[in-house]
Amino acid sequence: MIQYIVIATLLTGSIGLMLFVIGSIFSAVVALGNKQHLFGWSIILFLPISLIYCAKHWDIASYSGKMVYSGAGLLSLTAIILKIGGVI
């Protein structure tokens, strides 16, 4: 049983991290393409700022926002699984 929990945790964590990072890079590209240089470079330097950017500019960053928020959700689910399992 514990093997399935480990596999589920690895899958949710790796997919969530991939979605969050790729979505953040897309958000930075969208911000830089729309002449919002402060947001663009801030996202490159500190990825969680993409959560704020996608929320404020959903009309132009909805594609990357869907990746960022689903990745953040999967990472939160991974943290919950690890907390229940007693790892963190």
C-alpha cells in the first residue's frame, strides 16, 4: 500500500512542478511581450510572482495561468500527502 502512495506523491509532485515552472516561463514571455518588463523580469527571478501576474492579467495570460494554477494545486496536494504521510 505504501508503494502506491509513494508513486502517487512522485507523480503529483513532478507533474505539478513541471506545470508550475513551464506556466511561469510562459507568463514571463507574455509579460515581456506585452511590454510589462517589471513583471516579466520579476517572474524570471522569482517564479511565484506568476501567480499574481496571472490573476491580475487573466485576459491576456489565461493559457499560462491555467498551467500555473493547476501546477500550484498539484504541488499543494503533494504537500498534503507528504504531511499526512509524516514526511514533512
